[in-house]
Amino acid sequence: MSRRLQVYRDAETGTLGIVWIDVATGDVLDKPAQILLSVSDLENAPESEGGHAKLRRVHYTDGSDGTKKRVYAMFTAAESDATSDGHDAGSDIHLGGGSGGAIMCQITNLYSANYIGVKRFDGTYQTGGVFYVAKSFPARLAESVTGYSYTYANDNQRTSVSVMDPTDTEEQFMTQPFGIGEIVFAIPVDHSGVFVGAVEVKWLEINTEREWTAPLPTPDPVLSST
């Protein structure tokens, strides 16, 4: 069967449509599946280019794994979105979530490393595949600080050893420990300083209240008695 694309205009809405037509019969092959072009929406396009939409290269960060990608699509020139001029809640698309880019996730994997594995979470269901999120700086697994070195049992427990006196040790724990199923929020970043192999992780957990702490000492029964 031979077919061709045909552009038509809806007289009632002024919308342009593109459909496949059977060359022999003139029948529409895939209606109602079609491409619709709402040309009237271009009335709000920037006047600097005469209200024209052009084929442009669009750069974006993939929301599922934080990788940088690009696509080609019909767009007008970019303009400020500081006002609500031309907004249409029914058809507008807000890239980056439309509210700062933070996304809700649920921890699926712990690696005893400076990153965790998560999936997007809508409050009920996980969606998409597992991707990496770098831990906030207070929660990272430092090899050493001035005067102390650390060995790690897991993401939530480590042993601190004094460089000057190796017998001086202390067990430390992550306050607000990481756990499978825990809900975290993450934002896309240009650099996290955390790598999985040679690939830098481009998502960062925004909970900065986690920290390594030592357990509280057991109260002296004499001093604590009443």
C-alpha cells in the first residue's frame, strides 16, 4: 500500500493536523491518531523572531539517571517565565519539574560508598530504573581527617582510630541512618565530586542533617540517681 502525509486545517479550531493518507483511496489511515499543530498558541511567542517556531537543539538533564542529553524539536526562542502571560495549565509542560528540580525518591540499594541507589517514588509506587544519588557531604565516607583514620562496616557504622595512639578507638554511627525503603529528596547538580567508576554522579541528596556521631556514654548510676 502506498501512502503519503497530508496537512489539513480544522475550520472550527484553526488547528493544523498531519495524517497518513492512502494514495489509492484517499482514506485517512490512522485517524484519530495524528499530529496536531495549534498555530494560534504562537501568538504568545517572542516577537524578536516574529513569533516563529524553529527546529532547535534542546539540552536537558535526564530525570531518571541525571545524564546530560539533547534532542531536536520545534521551539520558539526562549524568554522569561517570570509572569503568567500565556500560561495554560491544561497544555503547558514544565521541564525540571517546574519547581526547582527536587524529586522524591526511595532508597533501593546501599553500597557502603558515597552514593546510594534510588528509584523515583510518587508516595505510593516506585517508577523507572535505579539511578545513583551522591550523599550529602556530612554523610560521606571520609578515609581520614586530621589525627584520625576510619574503617567502615557499612553505610551507617565506622570505627575511628587515633593516628597517634592506635589503641584509642571509637565506634561511630550515622545519625539518621540510611535504610532500604527510606524516602529521600534529590536535586540535579553539575558536579557532586562522587564517581561510580569513571562516571560522575549528577544527583545529590539534599538532607544535610545526617552526620557521624558517637553513642552517648552510659550515665554513672551514682551520679544519675535521685
